[in-house]
Amino acid sequence: MPDVVKLLLLLVAWIAISAGCHAYVRRYFAASFVAACACVVVLQLTSYAELGQPDPFWQVSSITGFFMAGIVALIVGLPFRIKRVVDGEDA
């Protein structure tokens, strides 16, 4: 599988996880944190599935994945946040 396809699948997975977290967790930053942590777990599991062994640099991968997934989660959560503020559910 080409690297571009792998990155696109990873991005789609992060967006889906982030949307799911923001749909169920009402607080914006808490949902973003949960989504980023869940994305890191998915990243490590897919890395294990691809390599057949734990990633030798899992610490670095986890930290960088957390920051990248956190940015995606913050961006994906903006429409949920705006909708909740407009509806008066979250002040």
C-alpha cells in the first residue's frame, strides 16, 4: 500500500474518532483530549499490526501522534462547539 494511502486512512480514522468523541463528550477540550488519546492508541495498534511487533520508538510516535491528533480533534470539534454555544447547551 502506498504511503499516501496510509496517511489518508490515518487522517480519516482520526477525523472519525474525533467526531465521535465530540458527539458524546460535551466539553470541547475534554473531548479533544479523549480523541487525541484514542487516536494515539489506534496509531500504536496499527503500527503493531503492520510491524508484527511493538514499535521500538513508541514514545516518540505517541508524543508526536498526540499533538497531531490533538490538532485534528480541535479542528473537528469546532462545529460541535459552535452548535452547542448557539443552542445554549454550553456557555
